[in-house]
Amino acid sequence: MNSRRWPARYEIRVDSVLDDQWADWFGGLQLSSGGTQTVITGVLADQPALHGLLTKINDLGLCLISVRRLDADDAAGQAQE
């Protein structure tokens, strides 16, 4: 069984456009919008923090498109963009 370490960086896509003003509500995570989607990216402390973020998305009635845990290589690649 592969044990993953925390904290971990995540990329979560929702089918809605949210502006940067929502960043505080999402605990200071980075929000970027394009077209009809918003990407929420950032480091989460542990699995309960991930579940809490998903609950907030659900509470807003947002349609969840994807949840992706970023590898160290993915996180480094995004920092260069």
C-alpha cells in the first residue's frame, strides 16, 4: 500500500466562474478562471482539510469536475507558468 505524505498540493476544477474574492472563503487557495471553469489550487494540510474544501464546494452548489493530487513535478511545473 502506497502511503502518501501530507501536506499535499491539489488542483480542483469546478464548473463555474469564481473570482479572486472567493480565495479567502477557500482558505487562501489560488483561484484561476477560464471559460466556464475555475481551478482551485493549493496546499492542503491533511485529508480532513481536503474533505472540508469539498464540502465548501458542495455547499455553494458548484458542479465538481475533477480533483487531482499534484506530484512534486506537477507542482514545480505549475510554479513556472
